[in-house]
Amino acid sequence: MSILRVMPVTLLVLLTGCGQVANIRSLSTAYAPPQSGETARVRLITDGLVRAVPGRDCLDWKVPGAGVMASTKAGFADRNGESLGMPGPIYTWDGAVTTELVVPANKPIALHYLGQLQYSRQCFSSMTFVPRPGADYMVQATIYAGCSIQLQALSADGKQWDAVEPEPKGKLSMCNAMDNF
């Protein structure tokens, strides 16, 4: 009779481990830009860690190319400090890291922000949007603006960043419900 009680707990522990492998991989793998197709450029500024899932409007760390774009903490895979020579003003703050990366156009890209532990709190925020081919975007992910990810597109004259509303709005979910376990 006791084996019947232990079996469900053992099965739950094993299933929980499967989802955690994907989460760990998402922290130890750097984002991989697309090698072909239409693209857009993103300037990313963050005071935490930002991961991306190309081609999805949900979070799936097993997707090819998914991984860390930038991180202020050492020990994580990242693409910090890369430059594509994007035009337009750079807005940054102390303790932030920046990078410029190519992302696929005409397909959704999901971004997940993990804010630094500060004042005994940690924040998570996510968003998705569909980049236009050839467009330049700026993403600011920060704990200081209410734990948010803000998206802007560079104006046609290249002199200012205009706010863009991400679609869909709200928190993203995992693509596969079992990835939570």
C-alpha cells in the first residue's frame, strides 16, 4: 500500500525536473540571431536579464535561437555590448547594459525580463511584438519603471523613438503547459 502513495510523488518529482531543464537551458544559452530571411534590429537596454524566443508569442525555451540577449549579472550567457551601428539617441542609466541584435521580421518575438533582486523584491515581465522588416526598435526592460518592458520604434527621420504598443498585451504564458512542471 505504501508503494501506491510513493509512486505519484515520484512521478511528480520526475515531471517537475523535465520543465526545469528547459528553464536552466534558457539561462545558459545565448540568443542566436536569424541566419536568413527578413530582419529588424533591436537595441536592448536592461538592468536585469532579458531572454528572447524568436517566432513565438509565448515562452518556449526549446525553440532554436531562444536564449539570453543581455544580462547585468555575470555567469549567464549573453550578447552584451554588441553593436550594429543603429542610429538614434541611446537612453540608458547607471547599472544598465546595452546590446544591438538582429531579430526575425514578420514573426512574433517573445521577450522575458527578470529584474534584479532589490529591496527584497524581484520582478518578471514579458511581452511580444511582430517586428517590421528593416525597422529599428529599442526595448527598455527595467525594475525602475514599475517592472516593465517598454517598446519603441525609431522614427523615419532617425531622430526620436516613438512608443509602440506590444501585441498581445499582458503577461505571456508558456507555449506548452507542461513546461511549468
